[in-house]
Amino acid sequence: MQAFWIGAKGEVLTPAINSAGIYQNYLRSRLTGRGRYYVPSDGITNPLHPRVFRIDNATGQIDDITASCVFNPPAEQGRVVYNGPISGYTFIIDYYIDWAYASNLNLMFRTFASLPAYTDAISVPPQKLRGFTLSPNGILYITTGTDQTDANNASGNIIALQEQMPPTQQQTRGGSKVLWRWQSHGGYQQVIPGPQSTDPMIVPPSTIYREPNEYFMRFVGRFLRFSHDYVPNSNEEPRRQWMNFTFKGAPIYYDGAIYAVAEGQARVGPFGFPYTVLIALDAEPEQFIIDLGAPIAATGDIRISQRDYGRSGANPITNVIATLTYSPNSPNPDIKVDVNTGQIRITGFGQASGGGQINLLENVLSLTQPVLVNIGGTAPVWIDPDTIPGNWNNLRWYAVFLGQQLQANPVLVGDVIYMPCQITIPTGSGLETFGGILGVATDPYRLQPDLAQRKAQAGTVPRVDPANPLKYQSIIRWPFIDDLITDLEQDPDPGAFLRELFRRFANGFQVGTGLSPIAVGEGLLIISSGEGLQAYSRQSTIIADESRLLEVDTAGRVVWSTENTQLDFYTGSIVPSKAGYPITPNARVYRYGENELLIVEPERNRVAIIDRAGAEVRTITRFIPDRVVLRDSSDQVAQIIDLRDEAWAQANSLPGSNYVSGAPETLRNPTDVAVWTEYVPANRNPYAVRSPLEYWIHYTITDAGNARVVDIVDRYVADPTTFTVGAPVQHPQLGAMLGVLYWMTPAQRLERAYRYVSAQRFEYWDGTTTRIGFATMVQNAAVSAFEATGAGTPTPQEPFTPEAGMITLQLIVNGSDQTLYIRRMRLPDGRIVPILAPIAIDTSKRSASGQGNAGLYLLVTTSTGVYELQVPTTGTVGDTLPVTWMLINEVYTNHIRRRLDGNDLAEDGSGNLLRPILFKPRQARYLDNGNVLIVNAYNGTTLVRSGNTIETREFPGEVFELNARNYQANQDNLGFSNSSILWSTLDRPELSGSYQLRKPSSADRGGF
């Protein structure tokens, strides 16, 4: 691609006026140098021709003056020659340009940005380029910093550079410009010239260490020191916490914010140690305002100056000054002065010369320092523009990580920044150094609602507040440390708290040194270290709601969605045709691979694998049974083919399929599926046509409409030597052996047709080897009329209600079926209750409570909540299993979901919710990090308190990640609170990129 046309409408033209105040007969736009307007040869009737309008400032009348203008004069492209009056008018232009045009086609260089040169005569360490990133808004963000990290010498900058074409004439302003500069400095003293000066002014630093956890700060603040030697009384509060640091690596631009990582040095007595700072800045501040508070003279130059810390350092002896000048006779288009109010508005702090060269630091003001304003040679006025909220310093928040050192550039996925760090911490054997990944939330306001909107330090240690133990959560998402607050409350020993904090980091940081990150795809992080490659996964969440599939990242942004699937079908044309099928409600979805999803649609009687384009990669609506009937042209039975070799199966003790001749071959109302794979040698292959080694893909489907569970396999030939998977196994008469029945639940028992609604495959140890089993959920497991005759009256353990359900554990051992029926649960308080209206099941080898990490655990979703049941690994398993973890409906409603969109739910005078949010669980799944992902399909309204008013809010349902280890069986709230929600689709007012959820039915996520 060489060129395309882009345009601008309503751009304000600036009349060119020389230093004597004389108009130069042309108007300037943002086009400079090699850029030019597109002027079609057929004149102003062409819709692409530039059009210039003149607005009368007094009457507002708009005149089209295009015919009076000349575009692209030879002296400089991008000018508008106009010889008419300019006083009292505003000029605007609509135009198109060819972005690829250049006067010299062999020259691609447009701008040369430079840092001050370093010489041995200067004692201040030089600023060196640390990195840069080009954002989608076309702005180049640059980080600089010193090599030294100690407080006396460290400093650094974040610079926003708008790169544009340079003008062709040296005396013409234009081209690239520095939009803003944020400088790190540790504070300094400055003498104000003039008769009124007495003592030097004390300038505070860019940032101050003040961990919001008061308890923690009282403990560590007594001996931590960050400040440098040139700060007055640097050993006293709060100046001992004045930080000074240098930036490391390139900045990151994401969603209107700039994130940069810096490093400094702190001390405990004579011992120094490093710390890392994460800085978050507003990437696109609209303007910067200096308010003098009174009218100023309309004539005379305005000089704005400040100490350039980057070139001066902390030592008062060196004092390099940066100055920005505004002349009324030759106004700088990036500076607007309102003489009546005394406001100076700045949109750019430095501009390139005519040759395209721009200095990034020299005479470029910093947003983190006060300024001296000199008007027409009068005495300078000391102004701190940062006292005007939101109009000067664009710092959003910062976070300090003691003992951490960044080892390579961070990466950002969703709402988490992953930083490869090295940390030195005290252990039982002395100081030890670990390397690992530090995950930090980029939205601390969600975790810490009371955090100030600007210039605030986000907390890395959760706050201790006896009235509200988790008033805010740590922004550190990995290693997870929020639950340490519970330990600190039980044992208020700061030393014990720090030891546990260090242990948590030691356990999480185990990847060695020499780290270097590589981000691959959405959420996959591969770390290279001296110990090899290690992969981490923070994957996005797949959700099925009402007639839609969508994928959201950890920031709640929709990265993919579809409302239908597409199936190719043959039409005889070289152009494939596609049929679209809408996604039906109540679908269940699973992550099948990096780019594929597995969905179960009961209403459409199918199980399908789709890719991110919505195309159906594999669709199962039926299976090939044990016996296949071939018919002739008259529809008479010509041959019956037995796919199974029964003699071979018996000789090798292989299980039967339980298929009954004439059973339905088509799925009806499937509700769930479990997919798994295995290599199958010939001695475990019951089929008549078999290969020495095959690769099977199993689809274990709860075929609820047919009251059964079926296991269907796709069979592929595998190389016995290399295990390479090849083409599907071919039957000489039936072709590819895909979708072949392998096993189904035995015939109906007690003449009952069970409604299976969920299935999971698990592995278990039978004392000799690891075997495979299936856990299924049955909804209609009520006592039958025949059983009720001999059972007497119903009991809580054996209700006659149709909502009674059960779990079946189906094991295949030595060729025979063994099925366990679990009807009841033993709650932690000893009560035995039935399983009512079960919906979904998941399995794990470890408990969500964090205890008992060996065995088999079932995570059961029912109408009354989510329960974890432990299956004994030894002894006899009866029909009742103990509950080891649970989340009941009342706890979710009364203790967890008490906030919505940042507002508390409205209460009465006794603390009861006026309109609570109900819990209608549809699915719960174990996550790899030990937490639980839960789908709440409740849809309704609630009441929230906004200020002094009560407002109605919609609750569309949610998918949330619950901190499972908060569980405390002996507490009324089971240990859970609103802070137990680590992530939710309701963290944002709405899903960015799509409409809000509507009755979600399923969700899945891998990784942590």
C-alpha cells in the first residue's frame, strides 16, 4: 500500500504574524513540510477540494472564502495564501491529504529527537534513553533515566512526543512537538530572585512513599528512609519518605493511560536495598493551565521558568534553568494567554526546528515542579500549578514494591501488568534472591474505592481495619496476599505478618534469574530465565449468556463475541456457502483450545466445536452404533455390520458399550459434555477394524432427552513409534470412524429414566493404577412410587419431592460397571440434607478450601448453592458425602453481593437489604489458582444508595471469581464478603465493546 486519503474538518487556521506584528499574507495549519493539501484539477466543485471558511467573531456569520485562497504555494507545502482582512475573524479549513506524499521520495526521516549531550565537566549523571512506545493515537511516549538509582543522583522522565512533518523553512514554527514531560525528582531547595526572597523555597518530590495501610506504615515508617542528602531534615517525617527514582525500560500505552516502571534505592540504617515504582499517567491530558489569579498586562513577553532537575540534579550548586517564552507579537500556537483572567493554557512544551530537530529536555517544562512566571520583565511570581486539581500534573496513581527489581520490560494483559522481577528477602537461612512474576492490577480504584483520583499511592499491603477487615484489597494480584489480613488480625504481630509475606513471595518467585518476558496471545506469558522457559496463563473468560457467546479479558473488555455459528455446505460452486445458526439460550461453553470453543446447545440437539470466526469445526448430533444396518435400494435390510469384536473384547477384559439394539442414535436435548483424549493400543481396542495404535477423542455427553450418558469417540491412526496422529481410521464399508459409540450408561434401573444434566471425567487411584471415572448429575432422582410404598413417610434425607437429585459416580474396573449413587450431603454442622435440583458438576484433586490436596472432590451446583463434596479414597462409599466447602444462596445475597457499580446496596435501619440480589447459580468451576468461577443467572433490579438518595439499578446476572480460601465453616457469612470477589463482569459499569450480560448460563477460563 502506497497511499490513501485522509481528511480533517474544522481545523483552525492561524494567521502568520512576524515579530513586528505584521501579517505575512498566509494562514498556517497543522500540515507542515512535506505534507500538502489535495487540490483536484477540476476546482472547488470537487468534494475533495479544500474549503476555507471565515467566521465573524462579532456576528457569527460564516463565509466560504475558498475562491480567495491559494493552496500549497511553492515556498512551502501546506500553507493557505490569503490576502484578505484577518482582524476580528476566525478561519477554519476542511481538507484531504495524501499521507504518503514527500518532496524527496528517498527520504523517510522526519524528526530527530535528542537528549542533552554528556561531558565529563558536568557532575550530574546524564539522562539516557530507556525505551519508547508508539500508541494508537500517533503519539510517541519516551522514557529516560540515569544509570544510578541512589537517591542523590537518580532522576528520569516520561515524555509525550507528537511526531509530525517538519517545515521546509527554518524560521517557521511547526513539525513535531513535546506535548508534556513528567519528571521524577526527590525534592529540592530553590532561591526565588527578587527583593522579596528570604529563605529558599522547599519543593516537594514527584512522589512520596506513604503506604495506605496505616498499621503497616506505623511499623515500617520508623526505619525506612528514601530521601537524598540535599533535602532539609531528611531524617524527619515526612521527608524521609521523599522518593527519587529512574525509569527502566519502555513505557506501556493502554486505554488512555501510560504505565512506566522505575527503580530507586532506600535504606534501613546503613543498609541499602532497591525498590520498584509503577507509575500510571493520563496519556492524553487536554491542556495544562497556569492560573496567576489576576489580570495581566497585554504587552510584554511572558517567561515561564523552573529548575531543570534532569540536568541539575539535587545539589543546589548546579542550577540549570528551563524557560518557555511567549511573545504577543509572535505568538506560540501552543500557548494561549487570557490577559483578563490571568490564565496561561499550554498545549505543547517544545517544538521542533525547521529542520525537524527537537530537544526533549532543554527548555521543556516539567509537570512535577512549580514555575516562576515573569511578565514583561517584572519580578517573578512563584506558582505551583499542581494546586489546581486536574489541570497540570497528569499523574493518576503510583505503587511502590519494596525489595523488587525489574528484570525485563513488563507486559499488560486485560487489567493486569505482569512484571518479571527479582526480590531479595530474609529467610531462615539468611537473605535469598528469587525471581518471578509480579502481577499488578492496573485499576486500583476498583480494589481500593477510597483511593484519590490523582497523585495517590495505591496500596500493596491490604489495610487492617477491625470494623471492616478488607476495606481495600492489595493491587498485587500475584502472588495473592489479600488473605494475609485474616492472619494479622488473629495474630497482630508485624514480624509474623512480614515473615508470612516473605514466604508467600518466596513460594511464588521460583523461576530463577536473568528473566525476560514474551507475551503470546491473550494472557499467555512465557518467561525465559537461567532455569529455562516457564509459561504462565492469565486467560480471558468465555461466557454463554442469552443467545450469545463472548470472551472478556480481565478488564471486562469484550475481545470477541458471536451470536451465531456458521456451517459450510457444498453447493457445487467454487465459492463456499455458509448457513448461519443463532446461538440458543441455556448453552454451555468450554474453552477447547487456544482458538476454539466447545458448546452444548440443548435446544438444537447438538454439541459443536467452533473457531473464533464462528465456523463449526466439528458438530455432533448423532453417533454410529455398535451395529449398523445397510439397506438396499428397496429399503430392505441388506447387511448388518458389527463394529465391535466381542470375542476380542472378552479375551482382553474390555468393557461393553451397553448398547441396546434399536436405541436412539440421535442426541436429544444434550446438556453437557466432557472432552478427553487418549492413545489406545490394539489390546484395549474393542472394535473389529483397528490399528496397532490409535488416538481417540472422547465426547462424554449427557443426553438428557434420551435419559442416558453416551461416550462417543473420534478414532485416528497413530504412529506407534513417533505417536504422530494421522488420518481417521477407515472402515472398508462405512468410511471414517468418527462419532462412534464407545460406551453408554447401562439400561434403566427400577424402570426409571434419569435426566442427566452434567458430566465430568476424572482420574482416580484404585490402589494399583490410575483409572478413569465419570461423575454425572441426575435431576429427577425422587423416590419412586414403588419405593415410597415401603419407605413410609418422607424424611429430610429421603424427600418425595421431584426436585430431589443425585450424583452418580461411574467407574469401569476390570471390564465391569460400578456405579455409586450419592443422594445426600453432610453439612459442616453435621446435618444431612438432600441434593436438590442439581445443575452442574466439576471435579478436582484438591479442595477449594485449600485443605486436603489429594483425593477426589466434586463441586456441585444446585438450587440452594454451590457445594464441594469429598469422595473417600479408601473404604466404603455410601450414599452420603461430607461437604468440605460451600457457598449457599443466603451468604451470596446477604454478605457477598452488597455492592453494585461502586455503590452500596440500600439498607433499612437494621442493616437488612431493601431489595437484595438473589443467587441463581447455573455453574461453578474450579480454577487452576484454587479459586472458583461461578455463574449467577439471576436477572432483576435492586436498590443502591448514591449519596443521600436511593436509586434503582439493573442486575443482569454476573460471572465472578470467588476467593475460595476465605471459607470459614464456623462463621455465619462462611468467611465471605464483597471483597471475596476477585473479578466479576460487574466490575465495570458495562461490558466495553458489547452490550451487558443477559442471564448468563455458563463460563470457563483457564490459567490463574
